[in-house]
Amino acid sequence: MKKKKDILFLCQFFYPEYISSATLPYDTAKALSQEGFSVGVLCGYPKEYNDSKNVLLKENHDGIEIRRLKYLQMKRSNFLGRLINYFSFTASVITRFFSIRNYKSIIVYSNPPILPMVATLASKVFGTKMIFVSYDIYPEIAIRTNMISESSVISKTMRFINRSLYKNVTKVVALSYDMKKFLISHRSQLNEKQIVVIPNWYEDRPNCDIESSYSNTIFENIKAKEKLVISYFGNMGTAQDINTLIDAMKIMKNDSDVSFIFAGHGNKLPFLKDVVQKEELKNVFIYDFLRGQDFQDALNISDVFVVSLDSGLTGLAVPSKTYSYLMAGKPIISIMSKYADISQDLINNEAGYSVEVGDVSSLITAINSIKNNQEKRILMGQNSRNLYKEKYTTEKSTSKYVEMMREVLEDK
């Protein structure tokens, strides 16, 4: 009888794609492979988030056996397009279902939200141990952001998938303690020992060559280095609040000492662009999704970062860009509940400020406090960097996956 391999990763995005939904599973798989586990991946074929040409359908990279599946890929800018992608990719995975029997365990992610049903079925049919990584909690996050109604067919389908998933799962990875708290309260099939808190991370790139970063032609419109540069990077989607920041920018539109940078994607980006144009916000600069050295340069020229999560979503999601902000060693302003793990990190470590969604005056006060006190700005930045090194490096988080998988695979 053929010996089973240790771990199969089941995810829509993977190497060589450059978004966090691809780089995080890749970092995890690489760390596990380096620790001696036999690792395979079943993922989607790259399209939107990829620069590499002639990507192979099958390859061995960094000791990881990767099989990529082609599927129907629509634009992800609207809900229908994402829904078609979800079902199309899941259908492609089902065609390779019997290959899962060659693995002792499977690591599956919450995006796309219907994909875990394949892992659940594999656990029942093949006895495969299942580890579920909860990036977002469905259907609650979709309901609270008004993407679906609680009584909709999609909501009922997700709840059906959840009941079977949590009944058969071996371990659940929560990104934060507030997410673990939510799972314990709302998933009766789980016990506390099954939930492991492993935060996401960002690669350490302590490059702070400000002069070189300002020479980047992408940022040629931001020339006044004495200005306070406030930046928001990443997703501007349904789960993020940008209205509080927009309202603050309207009030500060004539403040010549402050510039705002946005770079990323999401369904709220067109609205942001429209407001900037109509309100003639001359101190606001919007760029496409940045990566590589361009993103590093953007981090370097920034003085303070903003991260947000809309009302009622604490514990349902964790903004992944936070970790790159901490790595860069700059103050951070969180626009979300003060009880969220991110906000508590900033408050307890004096690494920035926490502002409730809609509290525009407190946001402006926080910005002015950072702008007018260089000593505080430097100290908060140092605290951010120290917090990153203490909790959110690639090595620290991936080592927790290694520890967890050793426990899972040793448990007979």
C-alpha cells in the first residue's frame, strides 16, 4: 500500500501569485516542508495576481508538490463574479477529489467559503485530518455587511456547510483572540482546545531609505518631505470602513502639512475616487495595488498608517495589512472597535491610536497629535516595530503551524 504524504494545502491562490491569500499559504507550506513534512498543494491556476509567464500546471517548488487547476475566472470586483469563481474553483477541486486520499491531513482556508465542504467530505470518506484556517467567518460577515440576507439560500447553505465542517474538523486556526472568542460563542460543535490562535504575518524588510523611496517615479507628486504622509493600503472592500477617513480628509482638505495616500483594490475604491474628484481633495493621492519595491517605498515615505474594520465585524475578520505597517515601524491608527485585538495591541504598546468607526473628531485629533509631536511619532514607530518583532514575524507565526501539525499528525 502506498504510503500517505503528510499535508495537502487546499486553497484558491498560491505561489507565484502575490496577494496575501497566496503568500501566506506558501510561507506556511514552505516552513512545513523545511521541517521535514511531505507537502502538496491543490490550488487555482494564476491569472489576475500573477506576473510569471508559462506557469506550470504541475511543479515541485521549494520541496512542495504543486498542482494547479484551471477554472472559470470572472472579475472579482463584483459579488456575482466572485460567486462564480468560488463555485468554478470548487468544482475543479471536486474533479481531483480522490487525490486527497493520498494525504494524512488537509489544510483548507475559509476563502472561498464553499471550499471547506470538499475537505469535510474527504475527512468522512478517507479519514483525512482537517485543519480549517478561518480568515473570515461566514455567513456572519456577509450578513453584517449586507452582502446577503440571513434568510437567503446562500446563508442557509453556508450554515449547512459549517455544521458539518465544525463537527469533523481536527483544528481551527483563528487569526486573533477576538476571533477565537466569537467561534467559541457561536460554534457549539467546537471546544476551546480545538481552536489555535495563529496571527497572519509579513516578511521582515527593514529598508527605510527615505531618499531613495521619494525618488520612485510613482510618488513624484508627493514632493514635500516635510509633510505628514498618512497611508491606507490594501483592501477597500465591504468589510472596511473608509467613510470615517473620507470625512476627516474633507475637513483637512486645506491642511498643507498633510498628505493622504491610498493604494489597493476593493468595491469601495470607485466611491473614494469619486469623492476625491468632487470634493477637490488636492492632498489625496490614489494608486493601484502596490507590491515589491514600490510597496516598500510607499511604506518608507509614510509617517502613519490607517487600518479599518467596519462596525460589528470584530472577531469576524482581521485586516492583514496591519502586519506590514508594524514591520515598517510607524504609528498606526485603527478605525474599528477599541476591543479588537489590533486596537488593544496599539493601545497597550503605545504604538498608535484607536478610533471608533464614525468618530471623525477623534481621528483628526489623533492625526494632529502625531503631526505636531515628532518625538511621540518616533516613539510610537519604535513601539510598532518592537511589537512586530515580538509577535508578527514570518518565523514566529509559521513555527506555530509547525508545532500544531506535529501535534495533529502524532495524535493517533
